[in-house]
Amino acid sequence: VQLQASGGGLVQAGGSLRLSCAASGLIFRRYGVAWFRQAPGKERKFLGGIGWSTNSPDYADSVRGRFTISRDNAKDTVYLQMNSLKPEDTAVYYCALGRDPYSINNYHLTDQYEYWGQGTLVTVSS
């Protein structure tokens, strides 16, 4: 199983970016997926998660209304649209895939995920 994240880069405050994460090696549509981020010296934090049915995505309060998670099962890809970016959004962003099909009970917890992408750096300048 591989997750390949892309789309990070340098953006000014107030700008937007869309991250992508392409999965391979499994039946993607059966798995819950999520995005996390980790700033230097800080723990990895949940941003948003979306289930196999794509209904009712779950978000962290800190990004709700600015970030949108979506998935395209035909392309085995999950996206994170990030709007109104702030300097404090600067971090390495990781996609994550559940341990087993239909298995995620709490998207916020890192131990729910078996597979992680390599990370993509987002830098927001003020």
C-alpha cells in the first residue's frame, strides 16, 4: 500500500491550496481517510476525515469552515481544499488511511490509521 501526497508549497496568507493524496495497493473506496498536519516541535494533529460512504466529513474545530476534505473513489484519491490560509497553518501535511476496511471509529485518533503518506510541506507567509 502506498499513499502519495502532493500539492504543498508556499502561499501568502489569505490564499488557497489543494492537497491531493493518491492511494494504491488496496480497494480505496472501502477505507476511511484523513488529513493531519505536524508543525515543527509539535504533535501531529487531525484536520479532517471522510468515510467510505463519503457522508458527513469530520473536521477539527480549528479548520472547520476553511478546509474541505473530499474523495474521488474512481481516482483512488483524497483531497484537502484549504482556503483563507494563515501563517499558523504552516506545517507538513499528511494523509492517512484506516487500518482495515470500514474500520475507523474516531477519525481524530492517529492509532486508527495504518498507512501514511510521506507528507507535503505547506508554508504560509504573512
